[in-house]
Amino acid sequence: MNRMNHAEENTRELSEFFHQLLQEEHERGVIGVASFTAVHDELMDAQKTKLREIVGSGFDSLYDSGSIISIAVAYRDPVIDYIDEEKNHSPDYPLWDRYAQEYDRLNQLLNRLAERIASRFDGIALEATMGGVIEDIEHVHEYFPMVISHRVVAEHAGIGWRGKNQLLIHERFSCAIRFASIITGVPLVHGTKMESRCGECTACEDVCGFIRHRDALPDYRENCRRYMLFLQSKGIKEDVCGKCIKACYRNSRFRDEFCL
Ligand code: SF4
Ligand code: SF4
């Protein structure tokens, strides 16, 4: 069997395995595969260094023909509606915190799934982005070298497009999904990056001034980090806000197509 046939067969097996795992967990999600080279070349320099550290002596071979698998699990309805809901004309922070708890649960689930896939496909699992970091750093720039961007992986895997809110938008789940990734040298078929479908939609910009004014701000992600710290002072226990997720899911031009 040639490499292409191997890749197709492995990719089919990978997809079946992932969906079987999802079924066991009673969850819904998506899987895709990105070219290691394409992801590496698009990462920030600090993340390129991190990726080299993770794969060590395997770098050259992975850069030549390796893959990074992207797995995503969707939030369950109606948790997205808990974000920024009001009670007595004020934000209902305890309800909002239930979204934060679901964020934590999905991260842990993704880490388990990533480990199972890594062990079956001879890979290295890259954990879901976990909370508990933003209060330990003084600027969002300190955070970037700590992680490999799951969004870049998902983008090159063809799972969705990069929205104006900078999140990955899937055609069914919107950006109400969380990610983990797995690096592997097993031959797999790679997806292709999608063009943005946001068009004239501004729902995420309408709900967040940081997104709306991102071109004028030094780095809107630092404003976002500080807003999350403010939310934590109100009782939200994870590094989350989620208003731009809810805006996309509920108010975007695709609101009638999105479904959790
Ligand atoms: S998470 Fe919140 S603060 Fe950050 S960009 Fe989205 S809406 Fe704005
Ligand atoms: S809310 Fe609209 S503009 Fe923002 S990411 Fe979603 S589809 Fe794109």
C-alpha cells in the first residue's frame, strides 16, 4: 500500500476511534488533521520554539511529513446562555460561573481524549488550554510561549474559519467548542484552511469594545485578560468571559444554522 492509501486508511480509523470515544462520553465534537509544517510556520516565534522543545529530535521528520490532529468538543445546550445573563438588572455571576465550570469539565475531558488518541496513534498530546494562568502573569505576552495555539491547528485542519472574535468558528457549533491537539508522525490526510465566512456580521464586535477597537489597541488580548480578572473578582472561577462566544452563537448571521 502506498503512503496516500495508508494516510486515508489511518485517517478513517482515527475518525472512527474519536467518534467512538465521544459516544462513550455522550458528547459531540469534531476532528481534523493539520500539516505539522503549516501549523509550525504560522505559530508565533515563541510557540515555534516551544513546539521544537516538545518534539525534540523528532522535529525534522515531523516537519517533513508529520501531522497535528485537532479534536474539539462542543458545549452542551444551554450552558452558553448562562454567559452574561441578568438577574434583577445585574449580571448573574453565579449562573455565569456554571459556564466556567463547564469550561473546566470540557478541558479535562479533552485531555483524556487526547491521551487516548496519542497512545493509539503514537503521538504526543497537547493539553487543552487550562485556566488558572491569567492571575500569575503580568501581561498576556507572557502567556503565549507557554502553549501551542490549538486555534492555529484547528484552522489548518479545516475545522472552521477564524472569526472576527479570533475564535475558530465551526459551521454547526459556532465557537462554542474547546480544543486539544495531538502531534503524530503516522501518515494522515491533511485538511485545508477555510476562508472567513464572517462577511458583514458584527455580532461579536457589537458585544465587546476590545474586539471592536482591536486595531487601535496595543493588544486587545491584554484588555481581555484584565476583564477576565475582573470577572474572577466577581466569583467566576476560571479564566473565561465568553460574551463573544454567546454573541456569535446567538446573534450572528449564522444564528439559525448554529446548533448545540
Ligand atoms: S472573551 Fe470577553 S473580553 Fe475577551 S474578547 Fe471575548 S467578549 Fe471580549
Ligand atoms: S459573531 Fe459574526 S463576525 Fe463575529 S465571529 Fe461570529 S460570524 Fe464572525
